[in-house]
Amino acid sequence: MATSAGCATPEAMWDEEAATVGFVAGPGKHLLPRLSGETAAQSGCFYALAQVGAAPASDGRLYVRDTAVSLIAHDLGHDFRLSHSSAEQCDGAVEAGTCRLAAYGDYYDVMGPPGDGSAR
């Protein structure tokens, strides 16, 4: 479906889509439109975008431009109030080396980096 609202105003886009398809928000309900490839050229249109949920069982809205399961799972995780998973990287030994937190560093968690190596 075409919307008059674009990626620059995702809340308006989600509202328009919800009204068109009859989506009623509520606990455990999530609105997930897949955007067309044409949206890649739009200002403010990300590969995927999700609201961070108020609670794990709350409702939420997100969009994706791809059907990759890891992408959908990652952004749906934000609806469930999950943050990006990081990893602690240490030079030398863990107890004696210099350590830092690496954002998106946990490659074994769905909330880590996507499988293609691009950042979200």
C-alpha cells in the first residue's frame, strides 16, 4: 500500500498503515510493514526501525526493508524492550588487560550485529 506519510515521520506512517489494515494496538500485538526497495532513496528511511517497547509484553511498531529472519528478529527484539547486545573485548588477560565494551560485539545474540556485517 502507498502512504502519504514517509519514513521521515514513521509514527504517521505506522498510524496510516494501521488504519488501512485495521490493526488495533494491544498487549502482544506488533505492526510490521515491509517497505519497498524504493524507500531506500527516501530521506530518513532506514534499513529497519523499531520502537523500543514499554514492557516485554507491550505492543509495538516496526518496519523493515528486507525479509531476512535475523533482521526481523532483531528489530522485533526492540519491541520486546531489548537493547543491542555488546561484548567485552580485552587486550591481554581479562583480569589484567585493558577492556572495553564493543557495541554490537556479541555475534551469537540476535540483538548483536546482522549476519551481513552491516550496522543497523
